[in-house]
Amino acid sequence: MRSFTHLRFVPLVFLLATAPLLNGCVGLAVGAGAAVGVAAAEERGAKNAANDKGIQLLINDKYLKDNQYLWRKLSITVVEGRVLLTGVVGTEFSRDEATRLAWAASDRIQEVINEVQVTNSGDLLDSANDSWITTQLRAKIATDKNIVDINYSIETVNGTIYLIGLAQSDDEIQRVTEHARIIKGVRRVVSHVWLKTDPRRRPV
């Protein structure tokens, strides 16, 4: 299961037109009362969530127009202007191009974190197992009363879990990481989570 901030297969215009109908798409407030409620409950707030969604859609559209290979292969997650790219491509050139096009999509981007994996074949991706890993981790942190799970986005690629979001404390980050590490099939856990008190945080 891709994280709820991941949209890949729909052109920008269609996404904007149908945004109120999309389950789980946080931050597009117009006509989406439930989504607004979820966004408001996040540490980043509804306004930043909406702006992050806009950045995500712009990158998605940039890939669609300029490089459909990347559009098909990559996942885009955005938290307070920090863009996390995940997926699998066949060459280092494609990996670098993913970063370049992402930066070109919006002047609101504060950081591009490229965690795209390069293999000899861009098709080497165990999607079913990765989805199951993500589902298990999402369930584990949702039932841990010491974790505000809504603040975390999760992507799993070939057994590697990538985390991004905002944590209440170092202890919370540690708890999420420990939950992730004990899931069968997980090879490693990469965290790009910031504390909510991190001085690097900026409004989008």
C-alpha cells in the first residue's frame, strides 16, 4: 500500500477536477470535508498539507509531460515542502533526472530527497510484498498510543521502508523505527522524519 500522499497514474487536470472524490488524498480542501479534518489534525496543519498536495501534483504533472518513464516508476511524497522520491529505475541518469525535474516543478520546494533505487532492470519490484509491509507498519503505529500515526508517511520499495513526517519526540521516532524493523521481509529502515520542534521547519 502506497502512502496516502502518493498519486501517480492520473494527469494533473483530472486530479484537480476529481480531487473531492479521491479517498485518502489529504490537503485538497475544496469539497472534501473529511480530508480537511484529517489535514487539520496533522502537525503540519491544513494549509501546509494543501500546499504540499499542490507541490505533489505539480511534480506529478512535470513527470507526465517531460518523462513518462519516471511518471510510471516513481512515488512522490511531500511534507512541508520536503519532497521524497521513491521507486526503481534502470539507470543513474533516470535517477538524476528525477531530482532535476522535481526541482523544476515548483519554487515552493525546500528539499528533494532522492531515494530512488537503481537496478539493472527497472521492473525488479516486489510490489505485493512491499504493500503488505506498509500495511503492517501502518497498522502497528496506528494502534500504538505513544505514536501520532497521522504525521507519518510510509513508502516501501524492495523491502526498504522509507519514512517521512513530523514526530512529537525522539522516543516516538524510535518506536516507529522499531515497529518497522521487526516486520518480516524488511531489509532496512530509512527515516527522514523531523521533530516538530526542528528549527529547519518552514511554512510552505
